[in-house]
Amino acid sequence: MAKAERLPEKMTAIAITAPGGPLVLRPEKRELPQPEANEVLIKVKAAGVNRPDIMQRKGLYPAPPGASDLPGLEVSGTIAAVGENVERWRIGDQVCALTPGGGYAEYVKCDAGSVLPVPAGFTFTEAAALPENYFTVWHNVFERGALKPGETLLVHGGTSGIGTTAIQIATALGSRVIATAGSEEKCETCISLGAIRAINYREEDFVRAVHEATDGRGANVILDMVGGDYVSRNYDAAAIEGRIVQIAVQAGPKANVDIAKLMVKRLVHTGSTLRPRNNEFKAGLADALESYVWPLLAARRIAPVLDMIYPFKEAWRAHERMEEGEHIGKIMLDVA
């Protein structure tokens, strides 16, 4: 393992002291993680807050085998050390990374294939807002959902980190986007990011609104993080040969659906989770993002939408903010 300078033996991390509410997140001292072969150690500057962190804190989403028990799935910072066989990255490189856990800490290790350069002109905070959402959106919208230019994407939760990312990338690559959101302010944000139609789901039936916006054709791809009774309604909102991609089930994992609708419309209903996937899979996503999406970021054609930035040791406040549901875009932690 190469080092640029002597590293501390201990670091501060935000641990989940017991399953429960936001206040169970507390700073504590931990041993510095040591990168193994094909891994890098990152000195963290900023970290993103994501809904899986909330679920893990509540005891509902345990870390996968071998991963840190600390929350935090995305970071930015500088390379502090490299393990054997790491060729691309050097000490001091400015990077952002998808991690299997451990991002709420001063240092985190991860597979070198899940690391990407900080886009030109981006701050560390902006860069830390990229990995989790961009990996997720690219795989689910453009690989599993096979969204093509000219097609219509329906995004539920348009002002979430996932939603704001999906609207921008899909629009930049030539697709039409319709988004749902829970207030007029949030709908206005969706439109400002490129959506052709934003639907206030508290006041409108999104199925009817989607058909109105598409001249009755429906959405070619639907990105859904709601589940529950949205599943059947998504079948109604989908176009013939539509693809529905499930990435979360905030309204519950069970639904009553008329399977005949799936058959008659020749729909595909798929889904995925990212965190348990292997390093090779994630490295493939990183390569695709660097080729197709990083140039859009460098040109500022797209950029993460930032909501609130909290001090690292006040991660509990960031979790409160996310659970309140009023945020627009990414909630971040300032670690440096």
C-alpha cells in the first residue's frame, strides 16, 4: 500500500449506535480502514445522504456482507492511499466514489472501479452528490429501461436526488420527461430542470395527466420509487411496449394488479437494487457514466441540485430533513 504521508490511526465516523430515530447517529472514533488489493482509501471532503441511509439507521436495510456498518454510499475527496494492483489512481487525485457503506467518516475505502474523477469545475460538495444517483439512474433508466431519444420518461418523485438526476440526463440525451411531485414549488423545479410536464400528485391523477401530455400514447419508461398502489396505475400510464422500472417501494412492497394489462400492452416490469451488486458491475456503470454523462457535467449542461448542507457531526439533522420530505435535490454532509 502506497501512502503520500503518514496517515492517522484513528478517524471520526458517524455510527448508528442502535436502530432508531435520527439521534442514534453519533460521532465516534474508529480505526482507519486499510485498502486491500484493487481498493483505494479516500480522505473524505463531502458525503451524500440517501434514503438507504435512513433505512439502515432504522434497522431495515443491513449492510451487505463485508461492507462497513457505517452509513454513507457516496463521497468525494482525495486519494489518500492505494492498494495493490490499482493503476489509474494516484495519491492526491480528486475523486468521487460509490461506496458499499462507510461514507459518513473522515476516511473510507472502496473498490477502485467505483471511483470517478471530480468533474471539471465542480466543488467537492457537488461531486459527492453524483455517484449514488447517477449510477442508479443510468442503470435503471438507460440500461434496464432502455430509454431512447424521442421517448417519454415518467419520473415519480421528480425533486428527489434520483428525480432531479433523471430529468436532467434524459432531457440532455433527447427524451421527453414528465415528473410527479408533491407541491407547486416542486413542480416548478421539475419544469426548470427540463420536464415538459410536472404533475402535482396531491391534486391531479397522474395517469390522466400523462395521457393528456402524450396525446394518449402513455409513457415509454416509468421510473418508480413508490410501489404500492402506484404499480397498477403505472400499468395504466404506460405506453404499449412500455418499461416500468422499480427502484424502491416507499408505499409498500405489495400491490394488487391486473396482469392482463401487462399482457395486452406487452409491458416489461423490472427492478433492481444497486448496493449488493458486485464490483465488476459497478465498474461497468462507472465506465459508461464517464463516457456518456461526465462530459455533460463538465459542460454544465447538467448538474446536481443541492438542498441543504449540514456539518458532518450533525448528520442527524440531515436525516431529519430527508424524513420531513420537504427537500428539493440532494442533502449533503460537509466532512472536511
